[in-house]
Amino acid sequence: MFVPAQPECCPACALRVGAFALAQPFAGAMPQTGTQAGPLVVAGADPSVPGHGEAATASIHAMHMFSGAAPAAIEAARSTARIERIARDTRIFAQGSPARRAFAVVTGSVRIVQSGADGGQIICCFAARGESFGIAALFNGERQSGDALAAQPCEIASWSQAQLLALIEASPRIAINLIGSLGQCLLESHNRVRELATQRCEQRIAHTLLRLAGQAGCGGESHRAISIPLRRRDVAETAGTTLHTASRALAAWEKCGLLATREQHLMIHDMPALTRIAHGGDN
Amino acid sequence: MFVPAQPECCPACALRVGAFALAQPFAGAMPQTGTQAGPLVVAGADPSVPGHGEAATASIHAMHMFSGAAPAAIEAARSTARIERIARDTRIFAQGSPARRAFAVVTGSVRIVQSGADGGQIICCFAARGESFGIAALFNGERQSGDALAAQPCEIASWSQAQLLALIEASPRIAINLIGSLGQCLLESHNRVRELATQRCEQRIAHTLLRLAGQAGCGGESHRAISIPLRRRDVAETAGTTLHTASRALAAWEKCGLLATREQHLMIHDMPALTRIAHGGDN
DNA sequence: CGCGACCTTGACATCTGTCAACACGAGTGG
DNA sequence: CCACTCGTGTTGACAGATGTCAAGGTCGCG
């Protein structure tokens, strides 16, 4: 079995603490109770609410899609953004609907769920704070490839397609950033395809957790908490397996102290061990 | 098992004869002998060869990434493009190498292969004529996520990152188009993930063939030839299974007249039946 | 108390990856 | 011409991972 030039063993495992999970000041590092009553305004309403909260608009310039963009463009983005508060499990857009707006997470996290005709479901990805989502379908006339659901109470910023085009016109750097994000997603997706095709369930689950820890984790080298609430079912649908298999693996790991879950919040206590499992260390 | 709002049963199965497989005049629709001696110039050489062949430069404006772009930008693209002839199985770029150029297929086809640290390999995607590749890594500082290999003798156009940025600056529409392509790839990749996670091998192989027939096929509604040479191994690595399982399925289908292969070129004789299999029709 | 959402655990069937062997054609060299 | 290797494709046998079925447990809530 020949292994060609392979500079980095596993890009997914290299915690991407840089680039995307920009060191934004993240107050509530420890998991909050995931069930707290979410605020009120629900997506889908027409009225734009520009200039919503100071904190919200302030963090727009920290979003990856605007990094390095012209100040005027950022200002325009800030003034034209529609910002909405979304309750947990609310649908932000639906699979199959035409893409009309570009979205970005101000606070909270969003999961993109794709359902097949046969009822099969997977989680395409999670969008954490500062990340954009729903972009891919906006530019190629396709329909949304999945439902976007608030994984927890969220603040979501969005722009119409026309607004986004104007922003790009004003600062092409925004398009470059979007391409970068899409490229990142694509890379992750290809990694997932490869894992699904060639690795065992346990390894894939471990990889899933490592990826999430890199994307939305806080903590150190060996201990990390994932700030997105995760049910067993979510882990399964992200790793491409069944609820049962995921539950078995997580329960086993929990039993040997490798990780812990509390109120759907997952804490990894031994990253190196998890990495070993992801790489098929113990089989 | 609940099936949420599901406007279109299976986006992958809707042959995308539009958008990407633009009706470019494709002379040799029928498979040529795949083993013919490929021309000479090999990628990686420094000397730019602008204004290479008339046919090549002429087809640049027909490429998806430039559709709708400003004429001046297209002209610039044409004059700055480096065009190379690549022999079959030659590597155009390597997994893990930093992305320095943007590529597009003038003639032929390219396969992007990702190898894992454990030796597991998958085919991320094929790029057929008119399609761009190697773009994703160019804008986010990542390294190439796979090897690009000529699936058959090719002419490949490419631009340096600086050139591409200049082109985008001149006509942001190019960036939009690239985002569109990436979005398409992402959508396909997500579909593959879902299929891998929830469907049987046979269904996935059928889906793989349908996708390829849509991307690089010629023929009618029920009969289609795939213009990319495909070994069993390629089918397997695209569908996320083993050579053996893929061979078994294809041999069985060949036996019942559903399809035929000749010299690594695959012809589907009964698209509806294949679609039925893809949807799990007969189990 | 019943109900729903979520999680755990056991038993079992089966898909499919793995191992092994063989066939065929093309090239290569003696 | 023959022997050999190499790449590709086919087929059979078998074991094991994992999906499926089934049952039950915990917690919060009305």
C-alpha cells in the first residue's frame, strides 16, 4: 500500500485555532445551560433591524468574511446588516429553498442539516460565531443544500444577495474571504468523505470531536470544551454513523475518563488519547 | 422516520447538463483509445507559453469561471494564461504543496485524489473540460488537499495567484463564478457524505455513475457515455468502497445489459434503471 | 402520573471489507 | 517465440464491524 507525498498526516487534526476561530474575546467559555429560554425575535420576519445592538454590530468587523476589507465596506456591511435573535432549534433557512441572503453567526452556533429523499440525515457542518453560512448556494443558482437550525440561542446577521454583491463590488477582498471559507468547508468535507470511505466508526467519531474542538473549542492542549451543544444524535450524524454506535463509543470513552458530557456539552479531557484513536492507534 | 420538507428528492440525480457541462462543442464524443501517446510538455516547467494554440485560447472565454466577465478581463486572462499539455497520469500538483496557481481544464479531464496518512485514498472529484480546479486552497492559505492527476491527455490553463487576483480586481464576476463552482463542489461533497453515511454500496456506486454522466457525459436521456476514462479502482474510490465491491457491482450490471465498459470508458445503457438503483428501488 | 426527548445496552443478521486465487492483455527482454 | 512482469479485472470464501431491532432507564414538564 503506497503512501504518496504526505507532508501533514491529517489536516483535520491540526487544531485550526488560527484563521477561523480567530481569537475573539469569548466570555462564556464554559458551557452555559443549553436550555435557557432563547430570546424572542424569530427569523423570517420582514422588518430589517439595522443597528440592533452595539455588541452585535461591533463584532461584525471581527467576522472572517470582512477581515482585511476596506473600512468603508465594513461600515456599509454594518449599516445594512439585518440582525436577528433566534431561539434554539428554530430554522433559519430550509433545504431546497432558493438562497436569497448571506448569513453569519454573531453569537451562538448553527447546524446545517441535509436530509435525503430516503430519510437519511447528516449534519453538513456547524457554523460557530464569526463564521458565515448559507453562502455556497447564493452564487450558483442552486437551492440551499440543507436546513440551517439554531443549535442554541443565536444572533444572526444577514445581507441580501444584492447587498452582498454591492459589498463585494466595494471590496473584492470580501469575495476572496468567502472563497477561503468555502475552500475550508470543501477541504473538511473531502476529509470527511475520505474518513467515511476508509476508516472505522470509532476513528470517525474521534475525528469529528477533534474537528469540533478545533472549530468551537476552548481550553488548552489536552483539555478542551466544545461550546456547541451536542446530542448523541448530532455526533452520530456528523460522524456518519448511527445514534447507537455513537452512543456506545462515547459512553465507553466517558467511562475511561477520556471525556465527559454535561447537559449536551462535551468536554474532552485527553486530547492526545483522542488523537491516537482518531489515527487508529489502538484499533 | 420523518422526512422533512424535501422539494427535490436528490439534487445529484438531476443531470446537471446546464451550468457546468456547458454545451461546448465536443468533437470526439465517443471514447477514444485512452492509451494513446500523450503529447510532451510536462507541468512544472517555468517557461510561460502564452498564445499557445488558437483552439486553446479560444476556449478560455467559454470557461465557466469567466462567463459574464468583462471582455477586457477575459482578454487579460487569455493573454496571461499559461497553457500546458499534460500526458496521462502526470501529476499537475501535489497534495500538501502550497497552492500557487489557479488551474482550468481546456481539454481532457483531471482527477483530484486525496490520500490519508493511513494510505486510504479517495477521489475528491473530477474536473472536466471548462472546469477550474485547485482553486479552493488558493485563497485560504491552506495547502492542496489532494494530488491532481491527468485522467487522460490534457491541455491545462493556469494563472498565478497574483494574476488571478488582478483578474478578479478587474472583474469581480470572476470571483462570483469561482464561488459558484466551489459551492457546486461543496454541494456534491455533502451529498457524497450523506450517501456514504446512509446508503448501501450499490446505491453509492450508481449515484457516482449518475453524477459523472451528468458532469462529463454525452448522449441522450437513457443512453450516456462518460467521457472520462474510469478504471474499477476509480469508481471504487469515488464511491467510497473497495475495488472488489465496485467490480462486483459493475460486472453484475454489465451482465444484465445495464451498462458496458470498453477500454476504461463506460457507457450507461439504461439511465432510468440506474436511477432506480441509486434510489434504492430494488434493494 | 403520563409523555416526550434523550441516552444506554443487549442480541442478532448481514453487508462489505479482507484474503486469496486466477484470467487477460500489453509490454519487455532474452 | 517464449517467459516474465505489471496493471487491470473477476470471483469465491470468510470474518467482523456495524446497522437494526428491541427493551429499558433517566430527566424534565405539563
